[in-house]
Amino acid sequence: MPLRVYDTRTREKRELSTLEDGKVSMYVCGITPYSPSHLGHARCYLSFDVVHRWLEASGYDVDYVQNFTDIDDKILDISDSEGVEFSVVANRNIDDYLGVMDAMNVLRADHYPRVTETIPEIIGMISDLEEKGHAYVGDDGVYFEIDTAPEKYGQLTGQTLEMVRAGAGGRVGGTGSGKRDHRDFALWKLTKPGEPSWESPWGEGRPGWHIECSAMSLNHFGEQFDIHGGGHDLRFPHHEAEIFQSECCTGTEPVVGFWMHNGFVNIDGEKMSKSLGNFWTIREAFESHAPLALRYALLSVPYRNPIDLTPEFLDEAAMHYDRLLDAYGNSLSSQEESGIDLSGASERFSNAMNDDFNTRSAMIEVQAVVSSAPGSDVAAWLEKNAGEVLGLLPSPEEVAANLAQVESARAEVAERVESLLDERESARQSKDWARADEIRDELTSIGVVVEDGPEGPTWHLG
RNA sequence: GCACGGGUGGCAGAGUAGCUAUGCAACGGACUGCAGAUCCGUGGACCCGGGUGCAAAUCCCGGCCCGUGCUCCA
């Protein structure tokens, strides 16, 4: 089954075709580092991490670019209030982002361009747009003029010029004072004294929000590239603005082969937002959930669907994750093959991933293998599919270290447990159930779970 | 208001025309002094109304409801 990818622009799943055989150029809109990363970021970059991993597992050479919008109004607000340079705020939050992504096994992109390091390219692109008559200078900045390319409107959202002209339900306001039309958008903002700014042909200023991605992708990939990803909310205006900028600048279309957008994160059925008080940063989530258990939860819904993170949903994911780790650990320490035919599971796993990266269906296959008998072949299967493709496994070294840690904790209490168990067995022999249960309660209180079986009792640390 | 996406068992969540989804929970059985774990098994769903088809959860039309977007947003 060939790999099919859903494209927001054409609203269909299509077989992936790339500009160059065997290679994929992929650009994903990165964060604006004005605050620590939240669960919405986790969902987005986890989704595209799986895209990245599956493309590579399928034999593609992937060139993955993700930007940092390291200059922006909110960053300036925060740096002002703290009395520090804007770069201090940006760097702090970029470090936080990379740290939490590493913890969740997100592979690094190949390049992380920053707006502040792309200024010459941005200015060059705006100059080209101005020369070609697509941009004009207003009194507070340079704007893209929508009416110079009306046919490009609504490619990702289906909205028409007239609809937005009508005024977005009366909620259009606060547009730049220099705009000719409220649908036009800023390419370059002239800055106020005291703000960070760069020299340009139009005066001291800084880039508008949309132009950076066009400049970076043009700079890195050229006039066209294969996949452009980002959150569902970025379709409009951000990604439609990119289409205007890139295609009007180069005259080549389409700039992007496949537009991919991930669905949003809800908390207990409500949109996650600071105002609702249900806003979780990733680090806050780590306090109650292991990073890879959180990864398990976030990948257990296909990337385009909204995901509702309820406590029950997260707990269920954590349980499955623990089972996966147990099964992997048992299989790793197994010297023999299970003898199970894993080819059906492999095929279904691949088919699921090839169907627009359906991680949900793929993980069902993982769950089936997890509940089968352990063996070295199972370990290899899990390592490849749950590990390399889905990124759900710690390294074999970490797993071995964890097993060793559990083993030593077990050894510490083993002598006492064994003697208590002996005592309990003799109580059970004489049908002194009260005494037997008393001993079991005592063991429970020191964290030992006793399980009676046909071969006598076994125990493990709860 | 307009656009896009969605409405599937107690819960989560796949599935785009015919064949058990799956997991958790529940229930029954085996095993057990009890509990737990394990194994076997069972029931239960396709928002509403029309249409097309031999056949519709799936395609078409209409309606209702929910989510998101509509110039800060992953």
C-alpha cells in the first residue's frame, strides 16, 4: 500500500509524490517562544515527529526545517516587564521547548532558522513583492495587497474574498492604520523608538508575522517544497498569507505540495486556554505523567482529529505505556524467539501508517503484539515499530537500567519478604486465614504485592 | 453570519457500501480459602428525516447538534 497523505488544500488523501525521488522537503511552523511550551505544542510537534520518522522508515531522505519566531509583540511585552533583552526571553523558552521535546523522544529537525537570523532574506523578499506590485508602503509599515492576487484567496479555508470583505461577522478591528483594506496583511512593521529593529529600505522596523516562513522556506528549499505542516489554526490567515507571498514573489505555484494540519487539544471537553484555567505546560504535565506516557496518549488519536485529554484518557494511556515497557523489557531479556508469526501485525502496522499516518490503528497492532508471548523476535518488532517509528520506547540501555534498578530494589527486601511468605504459607497450611491475610496486609504496606498461583505465591513491588 | 471538520456501544476511539474493530469498564465461567493476576466466553453502537443501491455507520439531499477558524494562537 502506497503512502497517502491528506492535503488541506485539495481536501483529499493523495499518494505522496515529491519534487525529487526519494527526498522529502518538510517545513513545520515552529513556536513563538514567549512562554514555556504547552500541550498544544506537544501534540503538533509529536505529530510531525511521527511523520518525520515514518517517512525515514519508508526510505525517504527527509530535510526537516522548523523555525523559531524569536521576535514578536508578546516576547517584547515580557522582556519589557522583566527588564531584559528580548533574546533572553526567547532563548529561555527555546531551551525549554527543546528540553521537553527531547524528553518525549522528538527527533531534532535538521534546521531551526530564526527570524532574527533571516532579516536580509525577508527584506529581499518584501522588495521583490514591492517591485512586482504586490506590496505597498503605508504610514506604519509595508503591506501585502490582497487584491493583486484575488484568485489565491481561500485555498486552505474555502473562504472567499467577499466573505471576509463582509467583515468576519463584524469582528474585524484593530487593523494597521496604514492598510488600504482590512484583508491586507503586514510584511514589515515600522517600529516605535526603543523597540528592537533592523534597517530596511522602508525604515527601521521588524518583519510581519507571515513573511518569515515564506522567506525561510524559499531560502532553504527554493521555490517549491513537499510538505508544510502546522496547527489547524494556522490555516488562516498565516498559511494563506504564505501562499500569497511565496507564489507572488516567485511566480511558481503551488509553493507547497501537501499542506498538513494537526487537530487541537481539549482538556475535559473544553478548548485549552489560559482564560479557562485549564492550560497545561508540558513541564506541568510531566509532574504527573511520564514524558513517554504523555507521548503515548497524544499519539493514540490520529493527528487530524481533536484530542480530549481527560484524566481517564491519560490514565488509560499510561497503563498501556506501562504494559508496552513491561513487554519490551521481558522480551529484551528473553533469549528465545516467541515463534509467533509477526508478519500480519507488521503489514497492518504499515498499512495504518501509510493511511495518512494513522497512529491509532498502528498502536492497536502494537498493543496486540504487547499482549503476546515474549521473545527476542518480539523485542525486535517492538524496537522497530513502537520504538523507531512511533518513538514510544526508551533506549535499550535505559530499559536495562530500569530493570536493574527494580531488581536491586527487589533484592533489598527479598529476605524479609521470603520469610514473611514462609510464615504465611504455614498459616495457610493450617487454614489460619486471618493470620495469612494479616501477613499479606503487612507486605502490602511495604509495597509488596503478593499473588497466589498454582505453583505457590509470587510477589513483586507495586 | 460565513467557512472547514465532526456526531459510532457505559467511556475512549477506528472503520467510507456487504465480512468480530480494538482498548478500558461491565457481566458469566475456569482457577482461588479470599483477593489479585491470568485464561475462556457474553452482551451492547452507528444524531434525525428522506433518497440511490440487491445491500448504507459508510454515498447523495435536507435538518439538528458540537468543535475550530474568520488578522495574537500549535
